[in-house]
Amino acid sequence: MFEGIDLSKINLGEMMNQVQDMAAKAKEDGASKVFSSKVGGGMIELSINGNSEVIDLQIDDSLLEDKDSLQILLISAMNDVIKQSDDNKKAQALNMMGGMNPFAK
């Protein structure tokens, strides 16, 4: 499986340090990114950062009288921003892995 590859040239410790550094940088970068969702014609606005932490929530006063609609719209907004954040995390992971090829010469 590894024919022609000199495994002695692969420094796993160094590779793990690179992964840890990239993960720390991704977390820092994530805190500065903002993902937002507006649902119900803007009656609910929800924003999270790239670390999936809620940073803002706006609810139209008219929804305070309609619990069912409020719940449906909140769930929709939460699912939307979580998907945005997850997609961003996946893209970052793919970018990180693209830069790490221990078998490259």
C-alpha cells in the first residue's frame, strides 16, 4: 500500500502540531465570522458566530402573542444558521487538509 513512500521522512509530531495550530486558528477565525438568518419576512433575525455561539436574536413584538408561530420560526432560523456555520467549518477543514500531504515530495 505504501510502496515507494519513505515513511521515515514523515514527522507525525510535527504534523500533529500543525493540525493543532490550524484548529486554534480556525476557532479564532470562527469567532469573527457571523452567520445570519431572517425568517418570517424578517420577523425573526438570528445571528451566530463561526463557533456556533448565538450573538444576536431579534423577535418582532407581534410574535409574542403567537407561541406556535414563534417556535416554528425560531426553529427555522436556528437550523438555517447552524447549517451555514457547519458548511463553513467543513470548507475550512477541507482547506486545512489540502495543505497537508505527508506523502508529497
